[in-house]
Amino acid sequence: MTGMGNDSDFFEREEPFNQEGEFPGEEYRTVHLSGMYENWFLDYASYVILERAVPDIKDGMKPVQKRILHAMKELDDGRYTKVANIIGHTMKYHPHGDASIGDALVQLGQKDLLIDTQGNWGNLLTGDSSAAPRYIEARLSRFALEVVFNAKTTTWKLSYDGRNKEPVTLPVKFPLLLAHGVEGIAVGLASKILPHNFNELIDASVKILQGKEFELYPDFPTGGLADFSRYQDGTRGGRVRIRAKINKLDNKTLSITEIPYGTTTSSLIDSIVAANDKGKIKIKKIDDNTAEHVEIIINLSPSVSPDQTIDALYAFSNCEISISPNACVIDDGKPVFTSAGEILKRSTENTLQLLKRELEIRMRELEDQWHFSSLEKIFIENRVYRKIEHCETWDAVLKAIEKGLKPYIDHLKRDVTGEDIVRLTEIKIKRISKYNSFKADETIKGIESEMAEVQNNLDHLVDFAVYYFRQVKKKFGKGRERKTEIRSFDTIEASSVAVANQRLYINRKEGFAGTSLKRDEYVCECSDIDDVIIFRGDGTFTVTRVSGKFFAGRNVVHIDVFKRNDDRTIYNMIYRDGKSGLAFVKRFAVLGVTRDKEYDLTQGNKGSGILYFSSNPNGEAEKLKIYLRPRPRLKHKSLDFDFSDLSIKGRGSKGNILTKNAIQKIVKKEEGVSTLGAMDIWYDDTVRRLNADERGKYLGAFKSSDRILTILESGAYMMTGFDLSTHFEEDMVHIEKFDPGRILTVVYFDGVQGYTYVKRFVPKLSDKRMEFLNDHPKTRMITYSLDLSPRIAIKVVRKSGAKSAENIRIRIDEFIKVKSHKARGKRIANCEIKRLAWLEPLPAAEKENNGEDAGSMDNAANGVGDGLKKRKMDHNAGDEDTSGPEQMAIDF
């Protein structure tokens, strides 16, 4: 081909090597690949760390983010700009192409802080991507324009090609790095800083300035629940557990309304479907109705516990995830590992210094304004301009003005420079002719007043910084309340919440058991992560993991799913000792064991064996008829035994001697009843779960038929069992053991009538959510009481606009009778209620002899003052003890 060399000439040409193995007439040098790799790789790694992946601690931004904002500031005219244009303009500063710029710009826009967006910018909740850059628009937000930019305090450098100037760091006067969060992977290190709440960051910065202690925890844009007990201030080695917010709509339906940070509704649903396919959970259908807010509806299969399913979702799907923070930032040109608290302190100090620089710059500008305004006043009022009428050269003009000013410049704060005199010559004749001396004095006074204010701010810089932060919060903090609820999570044991997706079988003849032996004897349902406990006829037992097929042993007397630390399941056993021949009886529980280790329930003598065995899930103690083997001079051929007469001991105990005679046969005479006492239950408000470990509020001793009453702030009550896996509603305000005769008193505002009412009713036993308020949007529960004879104190204003208020005390049990939970109740007052507080309930004796007139309370309700018997109370609704949450005073 013309213009191109012939490659075949190179291959056909042969040049002989000399004896040293080199081409003759050419020089060569040796290059070691190891050294080349080391130097070039270190250069590359340093570049990625400093220029791409890790943010700077001063402004909290990666280089691409900094360049995007700088380009947007140059394009800013208050109107929206096509993202494609912003990307093109940013490429003047960022050398890595349009794709990286576009992705970084979309991420900034989705954080909804620095950039106002228009068009389809994708959805953080669903994971949907944004539209193409030519279809979407953006502009800088008011917050960004006020907080991020100031050309006077910005340090500049040349761009990568030397044609433009870009900021080294932007003068950000806000902890932007912690507000946005960041995730970047460099060469040899990574950075992961979690986002924090806008208002909480400002409050913490104020505390830093005031020298106070502060606590700071992340806040995620997707909401959810988070456990920060191991957050460790965002340092390496910390861990944050995040859960989706799952609500129980009814016994067959669950609703997910908030998702963990870093997940999307699509990925969350995929993980739930995967858990269902593996048999960990059982769901019937799942629907994604997410739009502006998350709404995932999960329909459960029949006979599936919703509480157990919620725990299983946390255990087997992305409804719970863990994030490990790693606060790595660029500080003084080097990557350093730090903490969220240290980042906030550095940001606050940087803001303080930037505010100081801005004040100092403003002070210099005001001094220059005052200086020239004073010079201008001297120049015009003393007619110094007339001295240049006969000057023929420029130098003569300047000297004439300088000489004319000298008698009047003693009060000036600095010397008059040549630039000052040149500026005086530029004053137009029109301005001189219309000069107003009084107005000029007012201008100078205004400048002096502002100078005094700026100097005061400099003298009280910390107070000024506190004021600055509070103004930022006032202007931009509305609607930025915390989205993630801080909780302490309990540990969910996967085996206790996994759905029984397998069936356990046993072949007693061959001694094998497992989930694959479907032709053999069925034992029970189990999950593939359960443990199985096996008791054998020789008095030994073992615990092993469920599998397709495993050796259980010969002569298996009992096999079942094992629940670790289950102290309610009691085993009743009679065994014969191989050495003495005596029959022993024992009752025991199996708590903690080592998997696949064999334990002996007898005394370990050869020939020992189990004669009778039973498993009792609630500690039942049956009655037995024991027939003895006939022998000469045996008076009684049988005996009765009641296991309830035997105390429960450890599995290693020898037991009591049942008989010295040989046993022929044992027959169950009567089914037993539980010998265990009622189960003590506590409610831990920290994790919002029940427990039997004495954590939190003691609810009482529960028997199998007992229930728990919960009162909801939304105006409903619910009855639940006392299973430790029970989940409670988010708006629960009260929990206690249900007492069938207890009266609930509710004070509420009726949105339909527009007045405050009181009602009394006895909660009825029901498995459904019982609403006791109407569904008007303005109807709300104000307070409640479970006292038998509650008293309430109210402060009312009889006439609109009246300054004085009347204080009234009402006996609720005489004011209104107990009615149905659906009844509206009785109006407390027709007039405006300013304050309400519960008083100490009356003792029984006082209730019998109290002389208060219940009829007078009717007058209070009708707003009539005649004949009303009332006791005066102070402004705080009485000095009586108002302990308990329902006795707190409420202001309207």
C-alpha cells in the first residue's frame, strides 16, 4: 500500500548477532521491570487516591464533585441548565470523560442539598436510573449559593491543561462531607462515610463551638431502623445494623414502608423471593407499590405467623443489613483515617476561619469605602478640584490635588495614595454639581456603623459563628428532620424463626434419620438449619444438625427438633441401673449442649437402659401405673407414680429410686398438667420486644391463657399473646398484662364536633385491632388513664380573648359512666381548654365519702358557671404528685 512500509520486509530481513548476542553497531540498556512497576504503580495509586476516590476534609468533596459545582457556578444565571451542557463545561476541568462527570452529577442531584433538579433524575428507592443528560436540567440550590461559594476566600490553581483556573478547595461553611456521606474505592484503601442529619450536624457544630459534648449518629435518606451501638464514631472496625420498617397490617399481610440504606425495593424483593425459594420463609404474593414513598405488600401463606415472618425477613433477607464505616479523607495531601466526630470538629474550625476571613475582607472593603468617601467629601466641599484649572500636565494635576488635600486629611485612617488621587480625578462634573453634603455624611455614618458591627463580630467570633449556623438551620433546615429511627436490636436466632420447610423421618430398624428418608416413619416438620435431639434406649442422647441422612443410633426412644436453652420442655424418664438393678426416676431439661457430643443420662454403668420416657413441652407431669415382675413373697404387684411429686433437676442428676424390684410393664394412667409456674415476662422498651431475662418493665406472670394489652396513640387497642417473638406497633404508648375488668379512660379531641371529649370503657378480649376513636383526620387521643377513679384538672377560658382562666377539677367516674368503646363519650367543656392534667386518683375510702357533686360536672361540660362547685388550682394544675406518663400536664 502506498505510504506504508511492507511488514514482510522486516520479517524476511536477517541481521546476524555478534558473539555477545547483540546487533552490531547499536547500543542497548537494561531496564528492570520490577523497578518500573514499582514506580509507575505508586504514581498511579497516589493519583487515584488524591484525585479521584477520596474526599478532601476541608470541603468534603471529591475532585469531580468540586469541578462540577465550580462549572455550575460559572454557568449560573438563576435558570435551569441542561445537564449535557454542565457535563461539557466541566470537562474543561476534569480529564476523565463525560461518563464519570454525569454519574457524579446525578448522585449529587439525588442527595437534594446542593443542586435543584428538573426532570427524571432516577429514584433512590427503586434503583431506577435517570434520563439521558440531554433531557434533564439542574441549577445550584439557594443553600449552595450561600454556603459553598465565595471567590474572595477561594484558593485557585491551574486546570489539568493550564488553560483555566479551578479551586483547590471550595470555601464550604458547613459539614458537607458528613451530610452527604461518601463511598470511594481507591488503590489499596477505601473510604465509606455514612450520611448524617442536616439539623443534627448544625446542632453538633454549635455544641463544639460552645465547648459542649455532642453525640452524632448517621441518618439515611431511605429511613428505616438502625442500631448504632457499635458505630464507634465512624472509625474502622465499627458496624451499623440497619433494618427495614415492617408493619403488620393484619395476620395475613405485612407492609414494608422504609428500606435499609444501600438497598432498593427491587433488590430487597429479590432477596425476599430468594429466601422464599430456599424455604426460609413462606409468602403467598409480594407487590411493589412504591412511587414517592416505599410500599411493599407481602401476603403470607395460610397458618404462617406474621411475627415469626418479620423476624425471618430480618434473618434471611436484605431487610436487615450491616454496614462497616471507614472514615478515610485527604488531609494536607495525604490519606488519613479519622472519625466522624473529628471530621465535624475540623469542619467547624474551618467554618470559623472562613467566617473570620470574610469579616476581615469585609472590614478592609469598608475601610476603603470610608477612606474614599471621606476624600471625596474633602475634594468637593473644599473645592480642591479648582486647583487643577491651570495645570497643563498630568503630573501637575496630581501634585495640585495632593497639595490641596493636605490641610484636611489629618483625621483619615491611612495615608493618601496615588491611586486615591487618580480616583478623585475620575469623579464626573455632574456628581460634583449635585453633591449633597448631608447625604454624604449619612453614607459615612452608615459605613462606620457597619464597620463597628463587623469589628464586634470579629471580637466575638465564636458567637457570630453560632449565629451563622443557627441562621442556616432556620433558612434551610425545614423538612430535613431525622428519617432513620435509632433503635437497639435484639439478636435473632435464625433457627428459631426459619420456616419448617423440611420433614424429618426415621428408620428405626437401620438406625438412620433425615429429611430424605420419605418412605420411612414421619417424625416432625423442621427447617434445614435446625438441630435434632436424639434419645436412645441405652440412656444416652446427642444433638446434631438436620441433614438428608444421618445415623441416629439403634433403639431410638425419642427424636425431635431441639430448641437451645428451652427451660419449658421437661423430659420425664425411668431407667434401670445396670450395676445395681434398681429403677430410678428423674425429671430434667436439656439446655445448652455441644453438637454431636454424646451425653449419658444414666449413671454410666454397663447394661443400663431406659424403661419409660416422655417429652413434655410445657412441663406436664403424667401419672403412671407400674407393674412389677412377679416373684415369690412380692406383696404388691403394681404401684402408682405421679411425676408431679418429683422435682425437676439437671440432666446429670442420678434421680430418685423408684423401686428395687424388676419392672414388667409401665402404663400411662392419666395425662398430666403443667407443673411449671407462670412465665415471668418483661418488656424492653429499648428493643421494643418481650423477654424473660428481667430486662425492662415487668409485665407479670403469664399462664397460657393470659394476654397482653397495648394502647396505640392512633386511638386503638390490641390484644396479643406473650410469645417472645411478638412485634408491637410503632405508635404503641402503653403495654400491660390484660386485666379483664380494668377500665380505660380516654380524653380525646373529636374532629367531627370540634370539642374535647372523655369516654370510659372496658377493653374486650379480641384478636383484632379495636378502634375506639372515629376516623376524622383531626381526631386525636390527648391522654388516657387506667385508674379506677381518675381525676382530671382543666384550665378553661369562658370567653374568647379573655385573659383570666378558670381552673376546674373533675371526678371522671362520676362525670361519665362506663360505656362501649364505640360510644362518643361526654364533652368536657364547650369553652376553650388551655391546660389539662391528671391528678392523683381518689383512694377507695375517699371515694365513698367524697362530697363532690357529680351534677356540677355536667355544668362544667355545658359551660355553665352557675352552681358549679370547683376547687381552685394553681397555674400548674395543682401541686399534687402526678407521677406516671398519663399524669403529665398537657398544654393546648
